[in-house]
Amino acid sequence: MGLFSDRRHPVLMAPGAEDDESLRIRVWLLGLFAVALFAVLTVQLVRLQVFRHAEFEAQATINRIRNTTLPAERGLIYDRNGRPLVENVPAFAISVVPADVPDGEERRIASVLAQALGVPAYSIEAQILEGKRSIDPFFARLLEGDADQTLAFELSAQASDLPGVEIEAVANRRYEAGELLGHILGYVGPITEDEFAILEADRYRISDRLGQTGVEAYYERTLRGVPGQRQSEVNAAGRELRTLRLEDPTPGNGIQLTIDLELQAAVHDILIESMGGSLFASAVVVDVHTGEILAMVSVPTYDPNIFTGEVDEDTLTALLEDEGRPLVNHVIADQFASGSIFKVITGTAALSEGVIHPDEVIFSPGVIEVQNEVDPRIVYTFRDTTSGYFDFLRGMAESSNVYFWYLSGGSPFQIAVAEELLTPEDIAEQRRLEAAGIIGGSQDFTGLGAERLAHWARAFGLDEPTGIDLVGEAAGAVGDPEWKLRTFGEPWGQGDSYNFGIGQGFVSVTPLQMAMVTAAIANGGQVLQPRVVGDIVDADGRVVDPFTPRIVRQLDVTPETLEIVRRGMAMAVLGGTAGNAWFPEMQVGGKTGTAEFGEERLFKDQFPTHGWFLGFAPYEEPEIAIVVFHELGSGFLTAEAGGAIMRAWGEINDVFGSVMPALGQLPVRTVEAFNEIARQLP
């Protein structure tokens, strides 16, 4: 190693030199760390003070300024005569704003509220803590939406010790008519969190009540009005210090039902008395010129007042388990096979299409047999409830299935093989019928066919909702060959056309749909949109939106054709299947229906049946159309309830004596006796 080498051996270094070097390094690193720290703090300060200044200023303002939605008074509901049907009853809503609850106070405040409200303290505490961690800690959590005045005053007295707790005045609905109008009025109920996420933009509050069913739901925006808003300055506990800006709410408009409350009550009582073994029943009365619903009853029903406050679990369970499904409006929400009331459509279509002349006669032996189109050796038997010779009036009055099978599906035999199927006696009878100009047997007679009948059914408004101003309406169904092939992969047969023509098979309707069909027959062919609400009125009762009838379509049918159909319906009441609807004070028209349903037979060849009746009154100048439905029964028995409803309408409106009295309830078993009655009709 040279004398001038700069390498130093540790033994040759002066004592303490290594410690000085280490100290300098540590000081240098510490200084570097301090510079970096101040640089980070400077950058963060610039970011907060410059780039995010507006954001934090807005957040500070939120902590200091609070916007409160002021609910509008909900509009009232009246019957057609101006009688109030609902009342807004004062109540109180108790909520907690998590952001306004001081840290560490959650358990104490939850304990006080739990004792007052009778709920577990842990659930309230969990809501507060969850709210603090949420994206919006200022969102109020509703604890009680229907508190009484005493409880509200007790908690208000402790306001200084309960930061974050809000007590506000609200209004609940009281329904004066109770269960009589349950399905029409509906009810209001609490807003769910999912609903609130959508409705918050429209100034809904979590404590607000929202229309759930009936007109309360359909006319929610009309009844609700326009909420106001108050902007106020609050302290750290969320207590208001002063009002900065005030926007008053605008009360909701009222709605006037088309329902006649007296008639509604009468129909309800008639249905209850006539139910027999039915699990449910329904009836509707409609003005044939305007589409206004004068009465709509579905039994069993429910009292909407049970939903205005805290719902009793036992009561709700009983409603849900009731086999009659009282929460369902069977007039609009259920769809059934129509049975023979559908024949008014088949008859109108056949006359309009020139398939049959009203004076032409069809012979019914009480049963017809139809060959399978694929295998002629398979023969289907279709049985009727009557037999004889039927022109249009008698066919409608006695509801001859054979007559309407001919109208819908044509002759039951294929001409090419008819001779092979008939005995000599049958052939001789066929020749006699042909010579007398009577349709029957293997005579070449072509009916409407499925496509034309489906067209007329849809023209009358089937296979689609009527458009009534209530939620939950069913559309019904009208099957045709294309539908059957698409749905079942099977071709349409002649037997399908027969079933179609008498309202069985692939057709289902609601009672309301058939009421509008009846109205169209009675009013000259106008298919109307039904309504349960007429005028819209403001808070002072002034009409702001008057009711205007809406014609959906005009049927392509002559007045003469509709008069023939109405005459056949009048004959049904005077001496046919609807004889139970007869009453002496007024001439009316009607049609019965007995529709098979279910998969289990009551007897060897019989399924359970629904009972239907449709009718109009008075006969000469129709004003109302009605439909009655019994879940279990027959058309003949249901007609009695239909007659009672039309009679009740006549009594309430004092129309007796102004029309021709009925001729009497005469049994019809001969063409001569039947025609004698027909000649006496106006």
C-alpha cells in the first residue's frame, strides 16, 4: 500500500468519525422526509382549497341549510251525486335523520324511541348506524307513519334531548263507505324503498302515502296535488333556526265517481243473497250511452280502512287465505269461459255476414255428431239442452246450441260421406226438411267459421282490455286457427268452431267486457270505453276536467240487425231461458249462460258450471246494460239476480210506468205460442 493511498483502515481512523458520518445521513434523510411531507400537505391543501372548493362549500351548506318537502292535501273522492266518500284524517309521522344523531348517542336515542313506539331498540339503532354509513345520511328513516296526537306531543316535548328525531303532520284516508266501495276506491299505503328511489325526484317523502289499488292508484297524480318546499337554516342537531324560502303546496284535485251509491248498495245485497254455493260473484251496471259505470260489485269484498294504518296481521291473513279472494276485483281481473251469453256476438255476426236470415229455420234433434277431419271413423257427440225448430228469435230465446253451432261451424256432416252415415229413415227426414225449406242434417250449410267469428268478437272489444280507469284489468282471450296452431301445434277443427260459437273452448272474457258488449248491442253498435270517474273537480268543487264519453269503435252493423238481436233477448226473458229475470213493471232483454269449467266432473257427463246473465233495460229505449256472474251456478238461476238488479235500478230512478209493461212469464214450447208473444212486442 502506497504512502499516499486514500483508503483508510478502520484501526487507523480517529475515534468517533463513523458516528459523525451516520448522523449526517440521518439528518439528510429526515430533511428529505420533511420536505416530502410538506409537499404532500401543500398539494392536498391546493386540491381541497382550489379544485374541490365548490364541492365542500356545497356540503357545508347542506349541513347548514335543509330543504323540506311540504305535502299537498290529497284530493277528495265523491259519488255521482256529490256525496264525499273519503276523509283526510290528521296523523303524525315519526322519523330519524341519521346524520343529525350525534356520535355515541345512537343507543340512547334508539332506546327512548323504542319505548315510545313499542319496537325493539336494536332495530332503530341499526337503522341509524346503517344510515350514517349510507351514501345519503340525511335521508330520513321512517319509524312510524300513523302516530296519534298524544305520542307525537310526548316526543315533541323531548325534542331537545332527541337530536335527529323529526315529527311531522301527515294525513291518512278514512273511507266512509267501507267495504261497499273497496274494489273501486282502493287504498293508499306506505311507499317502499324501491318506489321511493323512483318517486323522490317528484318530491315524494318516505312518509308519504301512495295509491295502491283502485282509483287511488289510477288517479294518484290527480289526487296528490303539487307539493311545496321550505328551505330553512338548521343547527347541528337538525333543528330549524329560520325559514329562508317558502313555496306553498297546491291541493290535489278531487274526483267524482260515476257510481250511484244507492244502486251500488242494492247490487251488493242482491249478490250476497244470490251467491248460493259460489265462492265469489260479481255484477256491473253501465250506462249504455256514455260508458259510465253506475255500479260495480265483487263479493266477497274488503274494507280499505284496514290498510290506512298499521295492518292487523290476523285480518290480512284471513283475507289472503279466503278462497273467494276478496282482494281481487272479479269484475275486471278474472276471466272465464262465457258460455251462452257469447251467442249475442255469434248471432250479430251471423246476421251481419248474411250467414242466416232471421226467418230461416234450423232443425235441432237435440244432438249432433261431428266426424273427425283426419279419421272419419271417429265421431264426436254434441248434446243440446233443447230440440225442435228454431228461427233466430226462438234460437236466441231458448239458447239452442244446435242453432248456434250451425251459425258458427256450419253443417255437422261432410256431404261426401253423408249418405254412408245416415239410415234410410234419416235420409227421408232430410229430404222432408229440404222440401220444407228447413236447415238440418247433411244439408250444405256454411257457418261463420273461426276467422270471421274471431273478427267480430274482437270488434266487440274482446281479447283486449276495455281501458277502464282501474288498475289490474285482464284482457281475456279469443282463440282462432292461427293461435291454436301456434300454441298447441294442432289444426283447428269443426268442433272448435262449435265450441267457439257458444262461448266455450278457446275464449275467455271478463264480466266488464261482456257488459260493454251488451251496451253496444243496446246503443246501436257503439263500443264504449267504461269509466268509474266522471268529472275532475278542484278543492272548491269547481269542475276543471269534465267527463266526456269515448267511443272506441263503431260496429259495422245495421240498426235492423241489432233490433233483431235485442228482440231475441226480450223473448228470452218473456218465455225462454232468462225467464227468471222477468218482473212485471218493465220490459227488459236478457241472455243466460252456463259455462263448464274445471277438470273434475261433478257427475258422469257433467262438469261444474259458472252462471252468467247479461241484460239491458228498458227494452224500448235502453239506458243500462248489466252483467251478473256466479262462480258456481247456472244461467237460469243467475238470471233472477239480473232481474232484481234491473228492477232496483228502475225503482231508484223512478222509471216504472213510463214503458210498456211486460206481457207475462209464458212457457214457450211451440213455434205458434212463441210467435204470438213476438208479435206483441213493440
